[in-house]
Amino acid sequence: MDQNQFANELISSYFLQQWRHNSQTLTLSSTLSNPGTESDSARPDLEYEDEGEEFPTELDTVSSSGGFSVVGPDKLSVLYPNVNLHGHDVGVVHANCAAPSKRLLYYFEMYVKNAGAKGQIAIGFIPSSFKVRRHPGKNGVLVGTVFKDVKSPVIPTVAVHSQGEEVTVNFGKEPFVFDIKAYEAEQRAIQQEKIDCISIPLDASHGLVRSYLEHYGYEGTLEFFDMASKSTTPPISLVPENGFDEEDNMYAMNQRRTLRELIRRGGIDETFAKLHEWYPQIVQDDTSSICFLLHTQKFIELVRVGKLEEAVLYGRSEFEKFKRRSEFDDLVKDCAALLAYEQPDKSSVGYVLRESQRELVADAVNATILATNPNVKDAKCCLQSRLERLLRQLTACFLEKRSLNGGDGEAFHLRRILKSGQKG
């Protein structure tokens, strides 16, 4: 395998893995949104990205301290029915799972319906190892945040201690009395204030955005961007990375733009024709990974417009070439499965009919062309723009910070940041 073939396979393998990641993510998302599961609309006061974490929804009727508490049929109310015999006869009830830890904050409420004989009701978070017969809480006066040195999962807990005490809990299904949204906004503002104190050159973001537009061949947008910033050259010179400088981002921009537009319109035949004309070395091996991506996209486009018989013939002809490469089997099956559905776009494999799949193929072709630049020493530099590498590094840093904090705390979510910026 020569250097060009090696670079092409490295790039294509990366985008094939992205395809698999999209498949797994979207299939899981479809499973979680099936009828019968609780939707976010049932929790009006919570707007979190749960990262697959469970969150408390009701009280646990199995592990509660039997005899000293009665959980109501709604699994959200607790009553102490007896006269306590000893000071440790406490009716402790857990939530049905631990509080989620991968959030900025977590909150639940308790409403006291009856203070009972002594009014010794408690609310708090306890470690999973906490004995259920002991009275939970910090000091009985102030309920604050959990201690920072608690590493094990903590469980929302309520406790009643004297005859007639009765409470109900709210895990977010109903609006909270406390304004949790305002408190979360306040905490985020504190975080943002700390971030704003970090000194970054004002023109740094301009250079990153410009390099992003150059990398993906968005020539028209780049022209408007330069006009808006009253500049035809970047205000800063980004440090070359592995020999990949600013001029290399401009390499073959017009051709890359043309090919991206063709793929986004579903014009795969035209894409093949242009590649044979401009970059024959990329498609000379018709069993390469980049050709596989293009052939599967052609099959997908035929299914999209309802040409099923033509899709079957095309699949038999082109997919036969890749039988010897078992790493493609799962992706071929996803494509072929489209034929089994009357409405393939609504099926479990319907994700391949989304615009994101076209973008993935366009990105793969774009990166492969960038790698043909003789000045490029490392093909990995062609996979993403500098802006995307920065965002990946931010994500990795946030995850590392969270791991050092015992797994607690948020990860870096660009979507949340952009959403909060739009609101502002």
C-alpha cells in the first residue's frame, strides 16, 4: 500500500467509525423515545442532558425501613403510623435510584402535610451504604449541598420519626416551589464570570472560524465572512500544525465545494465523474473505503427516491466487491435493511436517509482531497478543522476534570452553550 492509499484508508476508516457511532447513537435514541417511556415533557422543571443516567421518579417500597413508614399507593407520599418505641425507630425511605451525578446540580422537594407528634422529619441525600434505620440529614437545621468527599452514589431520602408525620415528595414531575431554573442560571452565570476573566486574544475566534470555513470548502460563506469582518486575510496567523498551514486549508477549495454540493444533492454519479477527472488516484481502487462510502450513498439515494428495483440491482453489483472486507458487513446490512420497510425513513435504519449521512460522506471526500496536497505530512490533520479539534480537547478536559472529582459534574456540551447564548 503506497502513501496515498494509506492516507485514503486512514481517513475513510475514521468516517466509517463515525457512521457506526451515528448508528449506535440514533438507535439508542429511538429505543429511549419509544411509547411507554417517560418523556421530558413529564418533567417541566428539568432541562438536563442526562447522558444515559437514571433519575429518581418515585419512592422505593422495597428497601424502606419496614414498620415505621408507610409509602402511599402513589409512591410519592410517606406516613409514620405508629408510636415510636425508641429514638432510633425511624421511618426512612429512599428514592428508587441514586441522584444523577453528571449535572450541574440536582434537586428534589418535600412537602410536609402533617408535622405529627414531634415534627422530626428529615430530608437529604445519603450514600448507598448508609444504614436505613438511621436518621438521615446534615445537622437538622440547614439542608445544603452534599459533601464534596462523598464518592459513592447518593440517594434522595426522606425520614419520618413520630406518630402522624406525613410528607409527599416531588422529583420534578410537578413544578417545584423553589425556582430551580433561576438557581441554575445563577450558578452558570458564576461559571461564566470565571471564564470571562480568562484572557484570550480578541481575534483568536476569527481565525478559528475562518479556518473551519476553509477546511470544509464553504467558499461563499467565507467570502461573506471576510466582507463582514472587513478583511480578506485572517487577522492572526494560526500556528502550522504538522506542516499544515493556512494556505493548505485553501487547497482545492473550489473543487471541494463543488463535490460537497453534488453529494448534498444526492448526485453521486456526478461525484464519481468529477473525482475520476480531478483526483483519479482517489477512486482508482474501486474496492477502497472511500469508494465504499460513495457506493453505499448511491444505493441510499436510489431508495430515497423510491427506485427500489434499481437499488437492488445496484446493491448486488457494487456490494459484491466488498464481500472480502468483513469490516463493511454491518454497514451493508443497514443499507440493505432499508428495502424491508414500506417507510424506511421511519425505521431503525432510517438514520442513513438523513442529511447527516450525506454530510458524513461529503466530509470524507473533502478530507481525502485535502490529503492529496503534497505539503501535507500527516493525513490526520485533514480529518477535522482546528475549531473541531479545540472543541474535542475541551470535551476531553471536562471529562478528565469530572473523573478527578469522583465522576461528578457536567461534561462539555456545545449544544447547551449555544442554546444559552441564543437565549441571551
